Amino acid sequence: MNNSRHFAIVAVLIVITTVVLYIFFSAIFALPQAASAEAAPIDIMFDVHYWMIAFLFALIMVIMLYSAVVFRREPDDDEDGPHIHGVTSLEIGWTVIPTIIVLGFGVYGTVVLNDIVAPNQGEVTIKVEGKQWGWRFEYPEEEDAVSGQLGLEVGRPVLLEMTAPDVLHSFWVSEFRVKQDLVPGRTTYLRFTPTEPGTYKVRCAEICGTGHADMRATVLVMDSADYDAWVEDIQSVPDYANMTPEERGAEWYNDPTYNCFTCHSPDGAALAGPTWQGIIGREEALADGSTVIVDADYIESSILEPNAQIVDGFQPGVMPENFAELIAETEQNILDTQGIEVDVIDDLIAFMATLE
Ligand code: CUA
């Protein structure tokens, strides 16, 4: 068989292998639903990479395996192979072509990234705070309304201004494709435009301690009528005077300022801190070997000085130590705006007593 026939066969095998591998990659690395305007150029980029990876793998493996099979030594052939001292044109080729391809991918990626981070017309700014272990979303354009869920209007571009008070976190919604770290001591930004109504999840994508895996929040992408109703809902401050301590306690438990729920389950599930189910009156073994009966005093001191008494099996230094400050702010704020005195810790204890 002459050389050009070998080349032709190898070329056909490379094309077939590339297509098969591309189909294989697209199936096993299938991306989730695309729900933002940014997803399209990013998904095309993934696609181009899959083609390139499939082609390079085929190029190397097909030539190698073809040579190993077709040019195999005959059983009685004891001759040396030809002595080859390099082929200059080949070496220039396999240096220059990959260099151009790598540079091309670099330019392509830069152009796409540049386009994705550019400001959009009419974007709404939302402040995001990620902390151990929960998310808090503040809407400066909606009278600073606060929510533990990220509500978005479909088709409306978003600018997130993100901060973290403690350690690195990372905002990631896989359906939007974009991701950005939250860095203590600075503000980071993320832009995207949600395009598909639905419910998604923010996941923290940066290991940030015991509760990292639980650091999630719901994202709601709504049409504009639903969005307006949702904003109105988060703006309406509850009438605390007409709520029972148990109801207020449930409110504090889910409040994104405190995020009690990320570490303390109401139903016995194991999270970063002891469950609140049946907590009142429970006998807890402490890490120092002593035991304590859980009463109001113990709960108050555990909230205000979380590291003083650690329940056996849990880690010290996990619960933030600024709850005294946060609670004082809440109580002052309610006194200022509604003229009533609430006691957040008493409310929480009343709520705990309902979790039998
Ligand atoms: Cu926050 Cu992981």
C-alpha cells in the first residue's frame, strides 16, 4: 500500500473517531438547563472545546494505534528500522500550529468574558452578602428590602454587588453558567440576565467550613407581575405586636440576618450545630465532659457566647460571635419603627419549645 492510501485511511478514521468522541463528551458532560443570556456564548465555547479535545485525542490515538497495527514487525524481520534524525518541517508544524490554536482560544475566551462582564442597559442592582452559612439579598432599589431568597425578573439584567464578612465564598447558579467569588474586605461584581422563569439554587462553590454544603439559597425567576408581588411581599414588615412569641421566633429562625436554620435543623437532621428539635429540657453532654440541662439561661449564653460551652461532637469557633450585636440592632429597629419592645432570644426559645 502506498503512503497516500495510508494517509487517506488515517484521515477518515480520525474524522470518525472525532465525531464519536464529540457525541460521547456531549452526553456525559451534558450541561444543565441554560437559563441566562450569558449561557449561550458559554455553551458554544464548551462545544468548541469538546470538538477540539475530541479531535486532538483522535489525532494522536488513531495515528499511534494505526501504526502499531499496520506497521507491525513481521515475525522473521530482524532488521533495524530506518535511522531518522528529525524532520524540520514537521517540528516547525507541530510547534507553530498548536501555538496559533492556543492563542486563538485565549483570544476567543477573552472576547467572550469581556462581553459577559460588560454593563447591561437597565440593570437592577442587588446586594449579596454571603456568610457562614447563608445568603442575604438586599434590594437597594426597593427601599432596601431584604430576602433570604434571590427574586429576579425574567429578562431584566442583574448586577450583583457581593461582600463576605468572614471567609471566601462563591456565588454559583449552574443554570446561569456564571460564577464569582465573594472576598472578605472587598466588593466583587457579577452580571447576568435570567431568561427562563423557574426555580433554581445558588450554591456556595468555595469550601468555607462545616456548613459549606448547606450554604444554598433559592433563586426565583418570575414574570414582572409575580416579581412585583414578590417585592411587595418582602417589603411588607410583619406587625410584630400582633404576633405570638412563637411566630416571631419562627421569623427570626428563618431571618437571613441570623440564618439559624442553616446550622440548626427543626426536625432532628444533623447539620453544623445541634438540632432544635426537643432541645428545651434536653440533657446535653458537653465537650469538657460535663453535662447541662438546656434551659433559657443556657440558650441565651449559647447564642451570645457560642464558644463558652460546646456540645460534645460539635466544633468550637463555628457559630459567629456577633449575635449580641445583630439582635440589639433588630430590637432597636423594631422599637424605632413600631414602638414595641421584642426580645429576640425569648422569641427563639418560645419557637424552640414548639419543636417537639
Ligand atoms: Cu460559603 Cu462554601
